Amino acid sequence: MTMSVEVEPRRFYDGGVDGFADQPEIPPNPESDPQIELVRITTAEGGEEFAMMRRIGYRDRHLGEILVPRATESFRTDLTSVPALFTWLVPKTGRHLPAALVHDGLVHPPDDVTYVSTEGHLVLRAEADRVLRDAMADTGTGVVRRWLVWSAVTTATMLSGAGTGWSRRQLLHYRGAALLTLGVVVVLGFLATMDLLDVTWFWALPWMDDRDWYVELAGGLAGAVALPLALGLLWGRFRIAGCVVGVSLAVLLHVTVVLGGLSAFYQVLERAAAKAPRLAVLAAVVVAGVAVGFFLGLAF
């Protein structure tokens, strides 16, 4: 597995348009830059997705020419599939967007996530994830971000198993390794937090135990790196993804919890303001008054 890929933006090009209904086919043009034309569509649930008006061509290092989507008329994308909590780390759009659209095209539609390249190569899900990583490199996306994204989509592939061609035994192995890693990291993160706060009715972690707070903090950070690295080895050929996901989750666990809490609080405020705007304004005034009074009491 090569960590370094030479940046070659000219691997992307205009993929033309596949013919459908009254739309005549427009062949791909390898000499032209990719033309990303998106149309925003509001879903029945109030969300958004996008239709692509033109295909993207990409010359993969192993598969040759890739033209996606297979059918522009039915293709839909949410751009870069990133949970809202992590868009500060990997935004929905940006330099990496062409690569994300290529990946979406390879695994669309959801009930048929296999793709056959122009040269006849069958692209299963794990290979599509690899294409995403290399294509992100060709867009100039940073090394850290593209390996984070690849590790995240690889984890999703291991948990889903759709379009992978794996045997049941392989799927159970990969799924079990991913779930074990995620579960252990979350549990140990919780225990480490309790240990740091000196909540003694929880099991003390030996690498933190009853020490000075800064020593415990350093021990917790060391454990957040060392243990996920060990768990990542259980992921087999995806061990790099296991290490990246495990360490990232362990290090960012508390940030994620805080952001999740703030996001939930925001959603509550939005719904309250929509259902009872006057009551929401009154509550805001009361909270502001209490905060100002508390501040003045402490300051003076």
C-alpha cells in the first residue's frame, strides 16, 4: 500500500454526457478539464442532494479510464459524505470534490455498488475506496485529510460489506475488528475521562492511575495512540485504516462529544423557536439576564 502518490491533476477530465431520452450522447474529452455541473434537489424529508449534468472522467493508475456516473439521469449525490459533526475536519465540498464524486459514481446505485471500467475491470467497494484515496491525491488534497477520508470510508465498507465480494467469514472478521476497535476506544475514553476527574468508583486505568493530573493526561494521550495502533492490527489488510480511525477517534473523542452536545442543543433551540417563538425569546432574555447577573456578582 503506497503512502505517497504523485499529484497528477490531468488525470481528471470532462466525461461528457451519456445519452438518455432526448439527450444525445456527448463523448468524453480527455483534453478538457472536468466540468462539474450540479443541480440541487430537495428531498421529501427536507434534505438536499445533487444531480450531475455531466460525467467526470478519471484515468486511474490501475483501472484505466473511469467514467461516472453510469447514468446521469438517475444519479444522486450528497457531495462528500461526511457527518455534520466532522465537516470542520473534512468539508462537504472543496478541492477534494471531484474525487468524492468519482467515488460516489463507483458505488451508485446503492443496490448495485459494483462498477465495470472502460477496460473491463470490475471495481468492488474496497477498490473504489482506494480509487478515492488516489484521486484525492490528484486533486492536491493533503496527505492527512485523504488518509482520514479513506480510513473512514473503509470502515464503512467493513461494517456494511455491500459490494465487496467478501465471503461470510471475511465479512465477520472485518466487521468484528471494526466494531471491537470502535467499542474499546469509546469505553477506554470514558474510563480515562473518569480517571482524570478522579471519579474513583470506576476501574482505574493502569497507565493513568492515581498520579498528578498532567501525568495522567499524558498517560491518557499515550494510551489513545498506543492501544488503537494495537487494535488496528486486527484489521488485516486494512490495518492502516484501523490505526488511523482508532487513533483519530481516541484523540478526538472529547471534541466529538462536545460538538455533539452543542449540535443537539442547537437543534433543541431551533425546534423551540419554531414552535413557540415568543416563549423562546422570553427564555433567551431570562438566560441572558441570569448570565449578566452572575457575571456582575463575580466581577464586583
